[in-house]
Amino acid sequence: MDYQAVLEEVAAHARPYVRQGRVADYIPALEQVSADRFGIAVADINGDVYGVGDWETPFSVQSISKTFSLALVMAQSHGGHDSIWQRVGREPSGTPFNSLVQLEAENGIPRNPFINAGALVVTDRLQTLTGDASTSMLHFLREESGNEDLAFDQAVADSEAEHGDRNAALAHFMASFGNLENPVPSVIEHYFWQCSIEMSCRDLAVAGGFLARHGLRADGSRLLEAREAKRINAVMLTCGTYDAAGEFAYRVGLPAKSGVGGGIIAVIPGRCTLCVWSPALDARGNSVAGAAALDHFTTLTGWSVF
Ligand code: GLN
């Protein structure tokens, strides 16, 4: 497979979609980013990386971090990770990523780890396991991406905290059901920090390599059991793009996780991990050009999981 040629064709196909959505503005610091950006990278399981466009420009990972916090909780739980599934489900929610509506009827147990409520529970668990959830996450991402320069973006974290009433509400509501182990202010603070980490398409594609390698890191050491990697990929497919997960599976057919910074990572198990970035989003919070690019990538290569 000539990845470079495929990526160039995918980028040309996706370009007209770049301005079709809206850059997230509910976190004001995110609105500063130009809607014109587009980048895509592929890291294959042997460690070769290819990219086109703004593939080396860092952007705010936002909810893509939810994939890595779940992986880290599983990796740190040393086989006892099943307990996280007592506290968060693994069904698609069919509701927006920051919705409160299901939580009351479902006793403070979020539908899945990739909506905000579920990610807050995972961050809470990571805080208990590590004592410093966001710093552990940053170190983990530096190690997996091989980029020691990865950092938090303080302006984004502050902006999100300033406008964080809804996430605070989700956390307090779950705490009222006894589904948080740590104080709400600490859980949301670590969650905002983890969302603020800046990474490029290259960094994210490389860091997500263990998902394509059935749990193995780039150096061959084992991060997760194969069945754990399979589970994360399965939840990405069914829940990773929120209330558009059905549409995304229909169009792209890959496990994927999006973020409101405009990034999407996608996994082709046994082959490669992709990351695409373009900041303008559709109404559900997924990058318009990013989805068009992944759709075209699986059409051209025939490499969907279906
Ligand atoms: N930090 C964002 C929030 O909590 C993440 C949402 C997202 O990327 N979908 O609202």
C-alpha cells in the first residue's frame, strides 16, 4: 500500500469539506483556531508514519483523551479492570456527549466511557490509581507518541474550567449517586487538563498504535491484553463519535474517537492507526472534513472492519 499516495488523494477529496462546519466555541479558547486547517497521518504497525497537510501541527485533543484514559485505567488495573465496568456502561447513548438526561434514570451510571459523564468516572478511577490523573496521562502520551515535548495548554484548560458548569453538574450528579471516589473539583480539574493536551495527527496516530497492535506497544512490550484492546476498539466503534456513532460506522466502518478540537483517531486492527484533524465540526461535535477523509480512506483501501 502506497500510504503517501492514498493520503494525498484522501486530502484532496476532503479539502472542500474543510469549511463546512463550525469551530467549537463553547470553550472560547478553542475558537481561536482557524477553520482552514487540515491534516492526516497514518502510523502502521511497524512504526512507519506518513502524513499530509497540517499533520505535524499540535491541536487540542479534547475527547480523544478519553480513549487513552480508558486504556491507562485498564493497563494500571492489572487485570482487575472489570471493576470500571460496574461504574460505567458500554452501550451507545444516542444523546449528545455532554447530556445529563439518562443519568438520573440510570442511577448515576453513565452509558459509556466516551461521553463526558463516563469519561469523568474513568478520570476519577485514574486519579485513585495514580494520585495524579492528568500528569499520568501526559507522561503516558509522551511515552507512546515518542514526543517528549507534549504539554497541557493552560489557556484551554482555564477556558474550559471557566465555562465548565455542565461538566461540574455531571460530576456532582454522579457523586450524589456515590459514583465518584474523589472530590468533584479534583475530578473535573484533571479532566479539563487531560482534554487540554496538545498533540499533532502524527503524535496521536503513533500513540494509538497499541490499538492496532492488539495491545502491544511500538517496542513490543505489552500495554494491554489483546482482549482489552479489542474491547476499547469495540467501544470506540459503538460510542466513540457520540450520537453519530451509527452514522460513522455506516460511512467509515472503523473504531474511532473524535474530539471537539476537530481531531479523530481511527483504528484498523492489525494494520495501522490514523488521525485526521480539521477544526470545523458538525452539529454532533465531529469534524466534518475529518469524517469525509476517513470515509474516503476506507472506500479507497477497502480497509474497514467490515
Ligand atoms: N473537554 C470537552 C468537554 O468536556 C470535550 C468534549 C469533546 O471533545 N467532545 O466538553
